[in-house]
Amino acid sequence: MSLIPKKKRGRPRKLETMDTLAVRIPDDLVEKIDNYCDRLHADLPGLNISRADAIRQLITVGLREEERRL
């Protein structure tokens, strides 16, 4: 019997849960989102930033700005 504690494998559990939201986005807006994602890759080399990560960031910033405006 080993006294060494076993390490848990896999990705650690996230502190918050996420819901899935499907939306239809026009091609020109998808292109702008992809350009933003490309800029993030250039500004933060070595980080793996997905389109979903970029969209979450844009929504977060947009909502924060709208809350300030209202």
C-alpha cells in the first residue's frame, strides 16, 4: 500500500458553470471576431485563444460598457 497521495488527472473543475448559447451571426461580424482573435494571438503569443474565448471577452467588455453608459 502506497502512502503517496494520487494525483488527479485531467483538467481541474471550473469554479463556475457555463451554459451553451447558439446564435446566428452574419459573415461580416464573424470576420471581425476572427480578426479580433488574430490580434489577441499576436498580442499574447503562446496563449491558445479560441474564437469562443474571444467572443466571451467581447461580450464581457460590451456589457460592462453598456452598464456604465446606462
